[in-house]
Amino acid sequence: MGSNKLVVVICGGGNGAHALAGIAGSKDDVEARVLTLFADEAERWTNTMKTNDFVVNFTENGSSLKAKPALVTKDPKVAGEGCHIIYLVVPAFGHRQYLEALKPYCRKGTIIAAMPGAPGFEFEVREILGKQLANDCILMSFESLPWACRITEYGKGVDVLGVKGFMKGSMHGEGGPTVLGNSPLEAVTYGQGSLGNRPTLICKGHLLGTTLIAINSYLHTTIMYGRWHDWDGKPLAEKPLFYNGLDEVTAKMLEDVSQEIQNIAREIEKRRPGTDLSQVVSVRDWYLDTWPNHIPDKTSIYTILRTHKSYPGLVHPMEPSKDGNGFVPLFTQRYLTEDIPFGLTVTRGIAEIVGVPTPNIDKIILWAQGVMGKEYMVDGKMAGKDIGETRSPQRYGLKTVDDLLG
């Protein structure tokens, strides 16, 4: 492997990791390594590549590329030594094990990029790496994956169903310069180099802004609350539509939750002038900016979600009822199990420190923790017995605005 190559470690073995492994692996100046710590995934992937090409298919234009990662391993030392970028392409609950495994190979200028970062990403990194090393590294948190993608066969190929035009995120500090060989390069340039021309990476503002604006953390949870908080327990004959089935009452609550989150951001900016949380905008503005060509009716968040072209047919997470006479809601699905402990509890914990009231967020968390059998919030405080399972700032002992900003 040439010493002038950009060495990237791709953490994970799922859809996104497969796509990034092929795309980054196709670049002549990139050495793409995959680290997967789950079961026998590394061995399966490696064995498959011995006798098969690794193919990335782009269904939008019918093109494809054949490019294998340099290696797939479960050994952090093999993956991490000499790396420049660590990509976390796993759900938020998987970040910790990869950060702990790769901590010995992080040094000044190492880029740690999470796609998506999910709320509280920066709190987790600081605790695991320690504040000094975390400050020496460059942390990049993006709000989503760059693509919609699905594995076609494990270790053999992946279909990229769509590529985003741009991907928004934020970055710790000014982001560089860092050094690859003898050439100083900006951190965003590093990331762009391993992804190609699309999507365009846009890093703006403080990491806390990406934590607060994480759309799924309040979109999914509000829709779940709106549909099920007063459910009578009777099975439904059909699975209701999730986004396109939004009612006007839930749409109003979604706007109110969005406003509470904006209030948190504006209060932090007020207390710490110069802190850029400008990416924290209304849910309606977020949709209009992110999906400008997918929304026939842009009148309100109600019409936006009801008419969004990417959402037809998507239904609430459901399972067959025990009597077989219909369907009942599935409360052990990621819309709650991820978006509450790694989403809305983080937002609520920040609000508590900043002193901003969040009555609508409180309703959602109290209902959700009830159906999940958890206890995150007690007597209006993020101090429940299960707070250690979340990325709420209280879980890390953060108590002040300065603590939040790092």
C-alpha cells in the first residue's frame, strides 16, 4: 500500500458500510479498510471476495463499479494502524464499541466521521477518547447516510438506490489543517475524496447543532406518539401509513416540538455569542431544503409529509396480533428503541441544562418510556434508572452550557 494513500477505516458490515467500501475502494488514492466486530461478518466478507468481484450498482443511472476494499477484518490493530479517517457507519448504539476498539490508533488530526452521528455523538466521543484526544481529533457528524442502499449479497455487492446531492453535517473546531504525508489538506476535502463528487459534503456550525437538528429523533417519535398514545389496545385490520398517514393534530405537535428545539438552540446562541447553531431550523424548512423536488404540496408540514414522493406505502411498525385478527403496534422497533435513547432524551437533557421548557417533548418521552418499559425521565428530570442507556448529557455528568459545547 502506497504511503501517500488516504487510509480510511469503515466501521460496520451493513448496507452503508458495503456501499462506502466499494466507492472508497474504487479511488486510486484511497486505501479502504473495513472493520466489523459483529460475529463472523469479517470472515464471511473476506471469503466471499476471494472468489467474487465486489460490485456497487447505481440504479439511478444503471452504472456500476467493481472495487474491493483493501481488507476486511475484525482486528482493530490491522484496521486502525496509520489510518487517517474513521467512518462510523453503524447505528448509534454501535458507536461505543468501535470507538473503544480504535482509540489506540487515534492521534492528532485523525478524522472521526459518523454517518449518521445521531444526537450526543460528541458526548460519547469525549467520554471514550478523553477530552484532550477528542480535541486533537477532528469530529465530523452528519445527519444521515450519503445514499439509500441495500446489500444484494453479503460481501459481494450492494445496490445504491439513490445518491443525495449534498450531505449536511458539522465539525469540531475549524477542521484542520490535517496532514496526509506532507500535504496539508482540509478535513472536508479528505472526506469528499473518499466519497467522490456526490454527495457534496457541507460542514457548518457547531456539533451541537447537528445533535439538535437530527430530524428522525423527533419526527419518528412524534408520529409514533400521535398515532398510538391513546390506542385502545384493539388490533387494526390494516397497517396505517406512517408519513403519508399523518393527521393534522400530530402535524401541529410536530411543529411545536420543532419550535421547542429551535428555542433550545437560540437560547444557547444567546448565552454563548459566536456559537453557530444556525443549522437548527424548523421541520418545514428542513424538508424544503433537503427534498426540494420530492414535495408536491409545500404548504405546511402536514401537506409536506402527506404528499412526499419518497414515502408512499411506508407503514407503521406493526406485528400480527396474538389472536391473528389484525395488527398491533411494534414498540420494540428503532423508531423508539433508537430515536428515544439516542435522540429525544438527548434533546430533553440539553433543554434541562439550558432551562428551556419542552412540554411536548416531555409528553412523548413519558409515553415512550412507558411502552418501552424504561425509565429515563422522573419528576421532570433526566434522572431515571435507565439514563445510562442513553446519550443524554446527564448520562455523562454534563451540567453546564460550557460542558455541552466542549
